[in-house]
Amino acid sequence: MMGQLECLRQRLDPAPAGRCLAGVSGGADSVALLMLLRGLPGAEVEAVHVNHGLRGAESDGDEAFVRTLCERLGVPLLVKRLDLGGRRDENAAREARYGAFEAAMRERAVSTLVLAHQRDDQAETVLMRLLRGAGPEGLRGMGRQEKWKEYVILRPLLGISGGELRDALREEGILWREDGTNRETDYFRNRVRWELLPRLEEMAPGIAQRLCQTAALIGQDAEALRADAEKLLEGNSGPGWIHTAALAEAPEAVRSRAIRLWWERNGPRLKQRGLTYPQTQRLLAMLDKEPGATGNLPAGWRVRRRKDRLVLLSPAGERPESRKEEET
């Protein structure tokens, strides 16, 4: 009879192949991921553990646990220890963690990062983004396969619940570490996890799976609309400019995506590259302005309305040197 781990191994989507680096925190999800990848034909897995140092001895205990686990399994391990400079917020930890992942991938010369986000994490992410007013690009949730800089991120557990992963580990007698801060409701995600989702589950059993299904459907639509936005930009935009007529004639959903994509490709290289909804609307409002009108954009940049196009201007009042071309 096939064990639960083997059954889950067949449900990995996508199934990693070749060399890959798995993020292993020591929690149940990441331990299950490591066990599943280790027995996957064609996968050559290495592990990376990030010690944020936020929980003192507990953080060091997580690191020691992961070291012992990887030694027992014969899995190469790279440990990255972080100094967050006293910051304890979720964004700071996440930013530092991904920076550590990037450093580990460079050091190991690996291009694929595999993370242990599972179905419950996806449901939480979708709810959090919904509460913050995200549009379709945010409500699609985390992708099973995403391009990240010059790397690829895989999340093969998104179709599997946390309960299933824990049951499989218990069946095999495999231990994991519990992070005490996961129960602290000071964090937004934890309030969604322990307060909001259980209440929704009472009202609509199976809500987590349906939220993930909805996110997948939204993702399909978002991809189609992005393709239309890409097509709009072809021939109707260039370095630092975009034709107004093409934007004005496009459906609103395509128009807003095209203008955001244009900004991401031509604007400053900010940590927060995308425009917010109000910023997008202000930029699109330039379509109704008279030639010569200007509008403000993030990081001191501006947009100027020309006769038949919008033009980006740097804080110095110039179009980016590498992107200048003659205007008609």
C-alpha cells in the first residue's frame, strides 16, 4: 500500500527536475517539501536555511534541527544568518530572506528555488490581498512557477493542504519544529490564519480550497489581459513614450495594464516597481489633458502630455539617456 508521502509526491505541481535549492525553515511544510523532493526522480536537491535571529535560542534551535535533518538525509545544506538591525516586521524579514535566497543561489550556481508554500498559505495570501484592495494581479495569489530576476521560483505544494503534509510526516514518524510566533496575532497574516479563516470555514466549509480555485481562475484571466497589454505596447510605445490614441482605444482593463507595464519598463528601478491604483488612474487621466500638461509620478518622476503621446521625465527633467529618441 502506498504511503501518504508517496501519494503527495505524485501530486507535486510542478515537479522539480535537475538541481534545485529548497528553502527549509524546519517547520512542517518545509520538512515535508524536503522529504518529497528527496525521493523525486530526476531532482537533485540542496537545502538553504535562513536564520533571522528574531527568536534567539529558538532560531538557533531551528538551525540546529535543519542541520541534523540534512546530515541524516545526506542533503547538502547552506545556512544564511541575518541581521535585521532591530526590525521585526514581516516585510523586513521577507525582504532579507529573499536576499539570502538570492545569495545562496549565486553561491551554489543553482537557478531554481523551491518553496514550501501550500494551499492554506495561498488562501491566506488571497484574503490578505483582498482586504488590502488588490486587483486581479494580486488576487491571483502566488504562482506555482514564477520568474524571479534571473531565477525561477517553484511552489509545488500549492495544491496540498497543511493538514495533509502534517499527516504524512506523522505517518513516517518525522518530526518538525513549531514557530511560536506563528500564533502571535500582532501579525496580519496570523490574524487571517487564526481568526478570519476559521470563521469563514464555519460559514463555508472548504473555503480555503475554493479561494485557491478562484485565484487560479483570476490568474488565467490576468495572463490573457497581460498578453493583450503586451500587444498594445508593440509598435505603440518606445523608450520613455507611449501613443495616447492606442491607450484611449483599448478596453479599460487592457489600458490600465499597459500603462503599468510601460512604467515598470521605463521608470526608475524602485523596490516597489508597480503603480498603485490611484497612481495608475492619475496617469491615465493624462489622456484627457491638453498638450504640455504634466503629472507627478513616484520618485520625483513626471509624465508630460504631448500631441499624440505621453512622455516620461526624470527628476532632472530629462528623459532617461539610454531611452531618448526623436519625438514626432
